[in-house]
Amino acid sequence: MDYRFAGRMSRFSSSAVRDILKWTQGKDVISFAGGLPAEEWFPKQALEDAFSRLFSEGTGRELQYGLTEGFPPLKELLVKRMDAIGIGCSVREMILTTGSQQAIDLTARILLEDGDTVLTENPTYLAALQVFQSAGASVRGINRDEHGIDPQLLEQAILEHRPKLLYVIPTFANPTGAVWSLERRRTVLELCRKHNVLILEDDPYGELLFEEGSRPPTLMALSGAAADSPVIYTSTFSKTVVPALRTGWAVADERIIAQLAKAKQAADLHSSCLDQQALYRLLLTFDLDGHIARLRQVYRERMETMVDCLKDPVWQEVRFEQPQGGMFLWLELPEGDDAAAFFPAAIQEGVAFVPGDGFFTEGGNGRSIRLNYSHSRPEVIREGMERLQRAYLRYKQQIPV
Ligand code: PMP
């Protein structure tokens, strides 16, 4: 059979992270590759209780089709949580999605036509690049400095390419863990307002901050209110409750939400309302903020363990910034090193990471790597980092694998 796939399927390749996850499955490999939360901290019992209450108290209606925009009581609860971080919105300015991944996908569907330009940070979240590429957009990455995306490069690119969309992760980015300064947030917001460029602000990690009170305001909060905002904001319960619920949300002007809902009807009618109802029941009794506070401590300890391992002289030429939150550590190997060539040595020693080039729009310098610290317990991190160290020495000595 001659399978005639759509041209857009060849515009992007399967994610390097997914491929690494596939290779390492079932092997004795400590993986710092995936962006996975800590399983032992999943609120399993509370979820089990929520689902069982949903079934035992339900009438059967909870199993019926639901609304495209999402289960209203969960949205009302989320509106309050948004208000607590300075995002003023109503339930009509919000849609629940199948993870924040779908919010990215739907945004691309409602905005992009073949040949439109999307600007992103460089490097940025790989699966967002895949969405924009598959939508036929031309994706241009803007480099960053220590305060965030470079505003001069951004304005130049806006003037040159007239993009419809700027996709950013201003707080604890994937893959770099970096945070934009407050001033940079204001500057970028003003630039985009001035040039009529919509911003998609992806904020899955904002709650995972290590220092109490250090969470900077979101671009959406700085823009005033959802009504007439130049920002579409998206976040998710994947990192704070569990990813398996596949529940995320987007906040935007009502006109945008209406378009997102139309695109969502075509995609899946609605996300699982069973999961949304269970999540709502969970949140009625479960102390989510207390849980997030514990996660912050757990992740901070894991990050510090990994950073501590990097103090070994083996790593003295490797550059990195200690993250203030999120799930990733971004390393830059010294001049002359090649992360892709280091990778097989790491797998040979039983540890995985993601070579950084895939996160760049036009390929990186070949020397960056992303390490995830949230998924492994501190003792596993120590063991994994010892393996990584052995692998690095092996790579440096050019011992064939
Ligand atoms: N955005 C970013 C930056 C991410 O890292 C992820 C998950 N790794 C997502 C969006 C998607 O998350 P989810 O669909 O589980 O909400």
C-alpha cells in the first residue's frame, strides 16, 4: 500500500526526548531525560477517593458528554486561583484543555496559516516547536540574555517577519530553567502590544519555585486583565497534581476563547469531563497549596543534590545557572565538546540526558544538555551523576563505546 501522508508530517520529526524514553525503557538506565514529576509524591490516595466519591455519589450524568469549554465548577475554582496570582478573568475567558499541550496546539490552529511566522525563545520547548512546524509556520528563535528574551533582537525580528505569535516560557523555562526579570516582562509586553503580536505565555512550572514569594508576575497579570489582552496564558495540573489527568487550561480574551472552543470541537469535542470532575472533587478537600509547598521542598533538595554533584572538578569547565524553580538544569559543555557524541557514552554507563540541540530553532552549538532532577530521588541522582561523570571521562578520553 502506498500510504500518502500529509506534507506537514515531514515538516517535523518525532521528539528526541520521546525517542530517548523509548530506548531507556526497561533497561537499567537512570534517566535525567524526561520532564517527569516525582511519582512517589503523586496524591494517589486523594485521587482514588475523589474518583470513588464521583462514582458512588453520581447519578450517571457524570458519564455523559460534557461542555467543550470544560466542567464549569472546576473553571470557577481555577478563576479564583488565577485571581490569586493577579490574573483577572471570568469563566468565559477560560477554556479547559487536554494538558497545556493542547492549548498550544489549538492556538496554532486558530492563528496560523502556511508561511506565517512564529517567534520563540531560543532554545525553547521542543513539542511547541513541533506544533508550530506542523501548522506550516516558519519558526524563528530569538536568543536570550540573563534577563530573558533579547528585546532588540525581538523587535528586529518583529519588524522583519511580521509574526502573528510569540511563544514564551518566562518562568522556569523548559529547557533552561531560566526566569525573565520583571523589567524584561514589561518591555516584551509593550513591544508586542505596539506591534500587534499575540503572546502565548506557557506557564507549567511557575508554581514550582524554590524561594517563597519569588514568583514573578505573569505577562498576563502584567497586561491588566484577560479582556483585550495581547496574551494567551496557559498552565496545567500536570506538574502540581498528576500528568495523567491531562488537564490544562487557557485564559484569554473571550473572542480568542470562542475560537479555541471552535477548534477544540473539531479536535475532540471536549477533554475528559470525568477527569475534570474528579479533579474538582479532589480540590474541594485536598490542600493543593500545601501539596505544592511540599513539592517545592522536594524538588529543591533534588536540584541541590544535582548541583552539588556538579562541584566535582571533572565538571569545572561546564557552565550552568542554578535554577530558582522548575524541573531542569541546563548545562553548557566547554568549547570543543559534543553533547551528541557524549550521549552514547552516558547510555553505556547507564544514565540518560537530552542533548540540547533539538531545543533550538536552527540547531544549537552542540554543547548543551538538559538534565531533569524532579523525577529521581536524591540517592538516585547521586548514583546517576556518578555514572554521568564516568561517562564524561570516558568520552573525554575518547574510549570507544
Ligand atoms: N509546556 C511546557 C513548557 C512543558 O514542558 C510541557 C510538558 N513537558 C507542556 C507544555 C505540556 O504539558 P501538559 O500537556 O502535560 O500540560
